[in-house]
Amino acid sequence: MGQINKYFAGEDVSGFWIGVVEGRQDPLELGRVQVRIYGVHNPSLSEVPTADLPWAQIIQGMNGKQLSTPKESDLAFGIWLDGSKQLPLMLGIIPGIETNAPSTGSGFHDLRSQTTIALAPKVPVARTYNTDGSGITITEANTADPAVLESLRHPNADELNQSSISGVGSYQNLANTVINARKNNLDNGVISANGVQWSEPYPAYNPEYPYDIATVTESGHVIEYDDTPGHERIHIAHRTGSFVEWYPSGTVVEKITKSNYKIVMADDYVHVMGKVAVTVDGDAYIRIKGDTILETGGKLSANVAGDMNFSVGGNFNVQAQNINLSALESATLIGDQVYATGQTSADITSGKTTIGSDGDLNLSAGGNLNAQGTTLNLLASGLAAMMGASVGISGSVQIDGLTSVNEGAPTASGADTATAGQATGIPNGMAALKKNDVTVAPEDVPIPLDINKVQLDPITGSAYIQRLFLVPGPNNTVANNNLLTPDANASTNTANCQFDMSTKTVLGPAATWSISDNGLALIEAAEGFAKVTSPNMVTAYPDPATGGEPLTIGYGTTAAALGSPITSGMTISRAIALDYLGTCVENVFLPVLQRSITVPITQNMLDSLLSLLYNIGSNNFLKSSILKNINEQNWCAAGNAFLLWNKAGGNVLPGLTTRRAKERALFLT
């Protein structure tokens, strides 16, 4: 038996190691990474450069060939395959919270060159949803700026002091994700044919740790398999914002932020048991190489603002109970042979009627042939013959060049019998079909689950959650006792509601509606003036739910509502904040009410509704029972429905309860 060779791979696998990934550009492209291992490698880059670190093979699953490598600065764990500690095998990544900022001065950090960082995947800096048909515009990081490149070194600002587990799976770190982009760029108020209106559903995103299996890639792709009880869903999103999401109810929402191509190389079958609403903002081209058969069990209507052209290579056949053609100017009918047949009667009426023929013109009647006019002129360039069993002429008669009268000749001829036209090739009308009249309720807007994340106010050091913001006190002074807390939960008696619309003064046409000073004051008081840096100045603050986007300033104003950016550190005055508030109300929320409300309302109703929309958003309102009851003029039911919108995080908030009660009281006043 030969001698056993020591130090072969697997000879000593009892040693475990922990280290930090410093490189992943494997020249063999086997998925290996370079790891600086604690207790083995010195942190000094002069003694152990990254290039000299051993390559650690990553253990792979048994479900097929795949490539999945960790990124620089990740904490790795593995075993040694050899006694000389030159063959590390990586078993996985140890999750945690990275508290050490990136450094290029020593090992155990992300030590990539700026050239490597510039070529590495990066989450988009911003996404602009264009509505002109050009799709989305992605803003990438400025890789020509060294400072920007350094900001991308791991752990960057979005990763530092955060869990290394994907924040998408636990309702955290959403500021620059496709999920947050979706929330701020919903396609609302789409108008289809016959005035049908619909909106893109609000994201069903509502995960609870640890039930959401979420993956967020370096460039910003998101894949989620969410098992959160009551919010089960699947979500796949591209970094540009294109996504498909399966909602808890089974509804599927898909959005493509650029062009969409679909190729079916065999048959395609579609069965829609409800209604179909299609809106095309540009042109539509449909080409069918075979026969096209269109059947409808009800009415078929076509409303065309421009020209409508039909060009048919064969017969053009139309059959109906009655056919009505109306032309505001001229109507022209041209054919090699033209037939008009009325089984009972045929009538042609106009201000002036001219009938011309390049050949013979024959008039034939089975009964009387009558011609009547102020003056009756018959002119023949050749022979004119009039013949009958008896011919009567009444009135003054002038005959020029008389040859003979009552001599029986010449004989009248040429009056052929008209040939009746026949419509052929038209099938009988189909029987009426029974359609589904069931109205499917819109998707419920998910209310975020409890969020335990608490932030500290940088001015007072006090914690604030939801609407606990500083507001100026008496004489515009700012003190700690001005930290707002939600009002006490007020009970509101909704029984015995009495409201008589006939005693109220209603507003004029919807186009003239506008919020009143009372309405603005209601919103100002409810939102608060935050976050205060001096008596009449405020700075932008992060959303309490996400800890990031959307940034908010002044009286609860966000960039999505304002239509212009709000940046971190941005400071504005009270006057500008009021201007922002008015702009949001008039440009964003007022048009929603003008389009959706179809009955007369009062100024108090308008003011209370604008306060509600400013808080819950347009999409929520369009799906609410408030709107339904308003359009059905169930005023008390509409007012009482305000009180349903008093929850956040699944919990009743006393502050929202009080706000809804005030809005309801104004609505019914």
C-alpha cells in the first residue's frame, strides 16, 4: 500500500473561519470570492494585500448550476478544506447590522477601486414616470464624480446601521426602491370609452417579518414571496419600475414602464367574465390576415372625433331594423349600378333635388306617376312623346311647331320597369346574450402593519410617531410643550342624523369649485406646521413609516402632491408652506372631486372632502363608500363613512378619530 499524501483537500475540515469579503472578480468565473479571515490574515494592506488573499469557493445548492456571490464587506462564514489553511470553503453569509463606516485604510473593508465601483451594479438615483408615451427615465449615479463613487462603497448610507437582511421584507428602507416608486406614481383617473374611469390599485405591499421571503439585488430588482397572514402575495419588479404583483385576493396587477411585446406562436384564448376597459393614449393598429368576426349581445357603438373610412375589397353588407344616415354637409353614393328599393314607399326630400343621367332616365310606376311643381318644364333635344288612353291638359296651352294632335302617333316608348336591388350575404341578427352585471369591488388598500421604528426629533430629542410634530406656541414661540399629541378619542353620535339638502346653497358647475379659507384652516390645523427650526421656518422631514421617502415639508406636503422635488435639508417659510398647501389642494385633489362627484354639493362639503383627500389620498377616496353615498345623495351615510378612516398601522389613532369627526360635522353643516 502506498504512502498517504497529507494535506489533501478535505483532510482537515474541523477548522471553521469567519471573515470579510474583499473581492469577487474571480478570473476563473467560478463564483469564488477573496475573504480576509479573522485571526489568520493581518488587517494591514501592506502585509496582506487584497490581491494575495486566497480564493474561497462558495458551496452551491443541488438545484442546478447557478451563480450567486456576496458583495464586498459582507461577513462570511466557512470551513478549511486543507490543513495549511489555503483552501477556504464558504458556507454562507452571517447577517447583522453593520455599524462600521467604509474605510480604505485597512483590511476587512470594501477596498474596491473607484473604477471597479463605477462598473458595478447600482440602484437608480431616481425614476421619472413620463406620461407622453416614452416610458420611464432612469437617472443613474454620476460615476464621473469621485465623491459619488465613494458614497457607493459598502456599507453605503442606505446600508449603514441597518439590518443586512433585505428591508423590503420588513417594511423598512423603502426610500429608493421600486415599491416606493410605485406608491408615488400610480396611474389614477384613467378614462375609457363611455366615461368609464379606473385607477391603478395601490400596492398590496404589507409584509411582516419573518414571513416575507424577499430578495433585493444590487441594481434594484425585487422578488418577493410574501406569506404574511392576510397579505399573501407574490411580487416581481424590475429596477426600472416594471412589475407584476399577485394580490392577496388573487387579483394581478402588471405595469410595464417601457414597451411591451407579446408573441404567441400558436392560439391565444382570452375569457373575461367581467367588463373590459381599454384606453390607448396614442394610435392603435390592428391587422388580421384571416377572417374577422365580431359578435355583441347588446349594443355596438362607435364614437369617432375625426374621419371614419371603410375600404372593402368585396361586398359591404348592412342589415338592420332601421338604417339612419345623417350628414351635416353632403352625402354621396357612387356605384356602377345603384339601386334604392322601398318595399312600401320611397321618399326623397330636400331643399333642391336634381336627378341627372348620362344615358336614359326612366321613370316607371305601377300606379299613378305624378309630377308637381310651381313650373313644370319638359325639354327634349329630340322627339318628345306623351301618350295615354286620354290625355288632359288644363290651363293656357302654347304649342310651337304643331304637326298633329290626336292622330295616334308617334308612340311613347322607353319607359322601362325599374329593377329592384337585393341585399345578399347578410346573416340574420343574433339573439341577445345575457351579460354579467356583477360589480367587482376594488382592491382594499392595505394599511401598514405596526411599525416599531421610532425616530428622534433632532431639535428636541423627543420621539415622534405619525403626526407628533412641533408647532409654534403662543406668540410664535417654540417650546417642548408644543410637541403635539393626538387629541383624546372623541365619541361621535351618528344616530338620528338629520340633513335637508333643500335648505342648503349648492355650488355652481364643478369647474368653478375652489376651497374656502375655512377649508384651508381645517387642513392647516389638522396637519400641523412641521418640522420647526424657527418660529416661521420649517425643514423637510422623512416619512415616519419608512424613515425615508417620501420626504414631507410644511403642512404635510410631499413631492408627489406638489409636483416638484422636496430634498433633505430643504427649508421654507410659513408663507411658502401655505402656498404649497394651496397648490396641492387646487392642482391635485380638487380635480379628483370635480371628475368623480356627479351631484350638486355645498361649500362645506367641498372643504371637508378636500381635507379628507389631503390625508388619505385620491386613490383611497375613489374606492370609498363616501363617494358612492355622495353620488347616490345619501348624505348622512356619506358623512358617517368619514369616521371609518381613523386607522393607521391597523390601530385606531385618536388624532385621526377627532379629525374625521370634525370633517363629518362640517360636511353635514
